[in-house]
Amino acid sequence: MFATDEVERVKENVIRQRGEKIRKAWDAWREFIQRFPFRERPDAIESLTPEDVYNPGSKEGFLYYLEHKLKHFGFIFVPGDAPWWSARDNLDMFKRLLRKAVDDGTPLWEKIDAEWESLRGWGGDKHYAKKVIFCYYPQEIIPVFKTEHLEHFVERLGLSDDLDIRARNLFQRSYEDLSTGQKYELLNGLLAEFKARSVNLRDLDNALFAFMLYEKYPPPEPITQPTQPRIPKPTSMARMLFSPVNELGVVALFAMYHRELGFPYILKIGSEFPDAVVIDKNGGVKKVEFELLASNFIAHNHDPDECDYIVCWENDLAEGEDERARELVRKVIALKERLGQIEE
């Protein structure tokens, strides 16, 4: 639990680090709501065009706001832009889901449990759906979109003892039998109640409160790092004799093979994160971070929200590891594997 003096200390730290970014995010949110006023005017959903939903290169589309301009209202991981193309290409389904998402008469859990999985990449823990709903209900929802993280925060705040009782009262089921949406409504409600009861927190922006939770109680994300020095080994690639042993070697390989990897143009390579800006085969502008090993991205404490791809020599993030690793692995382009296929 937060002690009173600790609440103030963490709050001041988060406001100092994130306050200006959240302020700008609210400015962007007001633009978003003016452009897409679907809760106030659900009939406007019908006029959505594919370009309104997603238009590569444009910064005015619905999903561009969701991923980039409103990024400080809760992180969502987007592997490339395939989920956005799916929403654009299945416009009628996306509109039906939007209508349900902004319907004040539909419970939160039903909005999340709607058929979002009919759009490629929108299923699973429904992170994208949760972000869409949050954007229309920012005063009611705490922007933490991973169920595991919500469970972690609820436990650390001492709110998890009666989860089963609350689940049965709300949904006539045990907690473990709840759907994704039902768990989200229950856990989000517990956090919102805790915030409302706390004199020092009740007037705090929900996004800042979420940052406070992440700062005070960071979810456990252990990543095992290699301890042995890397020794260069001969490769079968015609353009490089030995495998890279550092990040610069990965940069060199990418520069040699960027067209074969699906990036016709390199706009910039620099020394600050993210390392490069490129154009993909669909004409989209993408940000790339270079690493020798994919896990170094986590070790260097980079923000996944600021990067579209992790180009590395070897992918040492396993699908079965922690949540962050499972998300990052979808961004990884492992040259050891990909270039071997290209050379063949």
C-alpha cells in the first residue's frame, strides 16, 4: 500500500517526468475527439473512410492517434502495421465494433469481449480495444491494458483478497472463469475505487496514476542475459565473412541488405534512440533500433512505443518468457535467420 508521504513523493516524481507529456497528450486527445466525436455522435461512425482509419504517411488517422499521438495514455504494442491494415480493410466490422465501444448503454466488459479478434492482431488480451474504449471514457478507466499488470497492481495494493467474492457478485463466476472483458472491468474498478478513496490521488489524472503504479510497483520482467563473450563465426553470406559481435556490425549488415529485408529506403541512421528511420515496402515511415541481441533492447531500457522494429543479429527472446518479451519478439527482425534465407 502507498504510505501518505510516499504517495506525495511518487506523485511529484511522476508529474515532473511525465506531466508535460500527459498535458500534450490531452491536447492531442481533444483534437482526436473533435475529429472523431463518436461517443457524442455515434452516427458519425458511418462516414469513416479507409483513409480516416489508417493512411500510411498521414498523422491524422484514427489509428495513428491511438498508437502515436495518444501514446502516453497507455502503451500498446503494434507489430508493424498489420493490425491497422486489418481494421482499414475490414471497415464494416471495425465500424460495428466502434459503435459498441462508444455505446453508453453497453457494459465495459461486453465492449471488450466483442468480436475484436475478427480483425487480425486485435484479439488476445484485447489491448487495442481497451485503448480505443479508454479514449472515449478517460475519466472512468485507468489506462493499464495488460491483464497481468492489472492483477499485479491489485495484489500489490492489497486489493486481491476478495477477487472471487467480487467476481461472483458481479458475474456469478469465480475470478479464474471470467472472460478478458470481465476481468478488466473488475480489476479496473478496484483500481478506480482505490484512487477515489485516496485523498492524495482522487483528483489525479488517470494516466498519471497509471504511471505512478508502474513506478512504484514495476511488474516483474526477468530477462536472462548472456554471460559469455561472443566470438565471431564464419557466415555463409557473400557480403560479410564473419558474424557481427557488436551493434555496429548489425548496422552494417542492415545497410547491405535493407532492400531484401523489405525496406527500400533508409532515411536516417544516427546514434540516438531509435537508431534509424526507414521506409517500408508499403511506403510507411518506420523507426528501427539496432541491437546485437534482441534482449539488449530491454537491458538498455528502451521504450517499445518509440520503435517499430528491433533489428538484431540473434533473437534470444523466447515466446514463453514474460509478457514484455512476448510482445517485443513480434517486432524483432533477426538477421542471422532472415539473411540465411535470403542468401539461400
